[in-house]
Amino acid sequence: MIYGYCRISTKKQSIDRQIRNIKTAFPEAVIIEESYTGTSVNRPEWNKLHRQLRENDIIIFDSVSRMSRNASDGFLLYKELFERNVSLVFLKERHIDTEAYREAMKGIISQTFASGDVATDELVNSIMAAINKFMMNKVEQDIYKAFEQSEKEVQDLRQRTREGIETARLNGKQIGTAKGTIFETKKSHVVKPMILKYSKDFDGTLSDKECMKLIGLANNTYYKYKRELKEANGLVAG
């Protein structure tokens, strides 16, 4: 099976970009979506996927930083799944893919392991163990670097956003919604002219109760619109 694992850690983030990237590269991937806070260790969708993984399954991640909360957990997970013969693919860091590591090890084995002599074989095995450790150390370093790069990109984006807001403020632009701003909806655009026309507080002759019945407005909504109209016309709210 080929799975695509997508994760966001805040409500402000969108998971769509991860899904799109994975589906573009692997259209057949079964998408697993996860939303959780960065401080939470509970990942029910991942836990479910982790339990059902089998040998030769493939998991696609948009980035190595989507695999776990931090680099330390990520490396332990990488090593465990590698040893279970589950393939991991990281679209932004293809050099960390488990297949890249396996291919490198195959090349070393094919060039080195060619003796039937016991002493030679023991030497080769010790060399291979050292190489394996070296390669895993390299994978660990690459995972840490990938997490550092991901965090740097987030910090850079936040810094650029802060600088952009400050530049706009210094240039006299309104940042955010001005205090007292009234949001106009399609409904208010239709209803407010009717209140002005029929209410005795404006141009009409009807009481509040009669206006609400005629226009079909709930009590709270009617008085909210009436108050906004009075404020807009410089009248005392009633």
C-alpha cells in the first residue's frame, strides 16, 4: 500500500497544500489527514496507520518535519520503519528517503562482500557494521538539518510578516479592523433600508414590534440593525 500522511499543528494552517503535493507525485496514495497541536503527542490517525503498516508499504510525506514533532522522534521512527522494511519518501528531502539509503548500502555490499574465507568474512562483517552505523549517523544528521531548515523557514516567514506589518503601519496604513467598524452582510443591505422606511424612529410610522413582524426579523437582529442605523445617522441609540 502507498499512504500519504499529511499533518497540520495549528488551526491557521491548511492541509490542502500537502495533499496536493503528495497526490501530484503519487496519485495512487491513500491520504491520511491529521490535525493536532504541536505540544500534543496524541496522533490517533498516525497511530492507526502505524499499527497496520506491513512490509513493503510506502509512506509519502510532504516534508520530513511532517513525520514527527521533532528530529529526535523522527530519527527513531525512521530507523524503526526502515528495519521493518517500510519505505519512507520525503518530497522536499528526497536524499533522506529510505530507498536512497538502501541503494547506497547495496552498492557497498556488492563491491565488498565477495569472500568465502571465515576470517575475511568476519572482517567484512565488522566493516559493514561500521558502515551501517556511519550511514545511520548521516541519516540522523540529515533529519536534524531538515527539521532545523523547516523551523528556520517558519521563523523567517514570521519575521517577514512582522516587518511587513511594521512597514505598513509606518506608512499610515490601517492594520486590522478599525475600532467600531460595522460589518455589512447581504442580509443587512436588504433589511436596513426597510427599517429606515417603516420604523417610526426614522421615516416610517410602524412600531418596533410591527416592523419586526413586517420585515421578518428576530428581536436581537432587529435592534442590532436599528442601533447601527442610529449610530450611522448620528442619533442617540435607543
